[in-house]
Amino acid sequence: MKRITINTNYVGLVFKNGEFKRVLTTGTYWLGFGEKVTLYDKSKDYDFSIAELDVLLLNADFANLIYLVSVADNELTLVYQNKNFKNVLKAGRYVVWKGLSTCEFVTVDISKIEIEDTIDKYLFEKGALFNFVRMYKIEAYEKGILLIDGKFDKILEAGTYLYWKNNITIDVLKTDLRQLNMEVIGQEILTKDKAQLRMNFTIQYKVEDVVKALLMNKDFEKQLYIIMQLALRATVGLLTFDELMESKEKIGTSVLEATTKKAEALGVKLIDAGVKDIILSGEIKDIINQVLVAEKKAQANMITRREETASTRSLLNTAKLMEDNAMLYKLKEMEYVEKIAEKINTISLSGSGQIVDQLKQIFVK
């Protein structure tokens, strides 16, 4: 005989010659000859083989000490201990001891993608349950579409979406709904008069129909780029170089008019467009510089001739006045003498008194 004590929250299973005999709970017991006991802590999980479990379940005392949880292939069971989430059980059969804690089991069907509202979404952030779900996030400035097994299901507004992981294929496509900018840069274009130039063009647009943009068109942004590129080339190709330089601000309007309907077929609304830069080749730059120099020279010559004409006219009018008025003539003469005198520092006189008389005659009436 052997004496054994079973402590609180422990269970002892007695075997004799490999055959299960009885269950021992808290207390002190005597084991008979050839009997062995296996202790189990109720706070821990143990894996029993299928055959072993089937034998143990034949004993009513053992069956009353456990929760037997059976989980089907298309199910998950959430285990709550004292109303707190503990772990998740996949397909199989599990033994959970009835101990000091109260356990609850919630079985969910994962054969469908939708997750029941009764499950706290906070649990999906924990590693134990996170691995069983698919998570998609649509930002406040986005909109998406849900595809199930390759078929359109619905439009997704901003938010976080959770779906069970199973053999159903799920795809979530999303796009930005804000006003976006597209640059069509470095376009080598010939004008109507064969002038070669390089142009940078900018477009502002906004996605309005996500189904058209994401489902009915492949790479709608690439398609939009090509549409705008071709329209820009066609518009510039109808203008001569001079017409282009005079009305380059109108090119954006012409391109928008030509592409609005095509953009709508992509689910896109065009807001604005315009020429950002026009880059000329070296030869074209030289020709334009020569033209500008010639124009400026012609303007300078015209201004010079106009000033000369005005000056001559002024002299002619002055001469006519002096011809009719001797006093005015003498004043004009004195004005010029004064100007000459301002530039003379010293005057040296030599000769007879006739020179002095001559100076008197100049300055004195």
C-alpha cells in the first residue's frame, strides 16, 4: 500500500497495469498493489490521444471534471476564462479541466468570410486570433471595392474591414479620392511649321467613379497619361510656333475639351490643365534672339529719329523767333557766351587795345 495526497486544483488518474481505474480529487488516498497515479494540474492544458481520451470518457467521474470541446473543420472556438479571452482552438477535440476558474466557449463558423458582430474587434489585435483573419484598411480619403472569388461584391467606404481566413479568395482594391496631379514631362513635339520643342504639361484630376477606375479599366492612371499625351501632341501640332507662343495659356483649355469625355470613361474628372514649361532647341533659341535683337534695334532707331525730329523742330521754331526779335537773338547769344565762359578758367590777352574793345562789344551792348 502507498499513501498519496492530491492537492487543491489537481486531479489524479489511477492506472493499474496500464488500465485506467479511477479518478482522485483533492484529498489523501491509499494506492493498491500495482497501482500508479498520474497527476494533472487543472490550470494547465494537456493533449490526450484520441484512443486515450475515449477510454477516459467512459468514466463518469472523469467526464464530470472536464469540458470536452469539439471543433469542426470549418469552426474556431474562442476560450474565455473568468470572462477574459484566453486562447483560440482550431479543428479538433480538446479537454479543459473544470477548476477554480469559470470557462466559457464561443464557437464561430469560418466557412463564410463575414465575422459576427458579437466578437469584440479588440481580440483581432492579439496574436492568438490575428492569424485567423484578413484585415484591410480604407483611409478617410480613399474608397475601395471588394472582390470575392474574383466577382465584384460591394464598394467599401473608409474604415477597417476584417474577414475570416478560409478557402474563399478576397481582394480589396482601393484608390485615392483627393485631387491628384499628373505630370506629362519631356514631350518632344513638332509645331505646324516644323519647329521642334520640348514641353512639360501638368494635369489636376480626381477619381469620381471607383468601379470604372478600378474594375472596368486596367491601370487607369497609365491610360489617362496616354490620353493627355496624345491630346497635347495633337493640339500643339495644329499651331505654328508664333501661334503657340502667343496663346500657350489656351493649350490647357483645348486639351481639356478634347479629353474630358475620355477621362469620364476612366471614372476620372479633369479639373485643370496647363503648360508648365516650353524648352526650345539651341537653333530655335538663336533665331529668336536674333529676331528680338532686330526688333529692339528697329525700336531704338525709331525713337532716335523721333527725338532728332523733335529737336530739329524746336531749333527751327527758336530760329524763327530770333529772326523776328533782335532782343531775343541777343539774349540767346549771351546764353551761349555764358556757357563758354563757364568753361574758361583764365583769359590771356595780347596785342593792342582793339582786343579789349572787341570783348566790350561782345559783353556790353
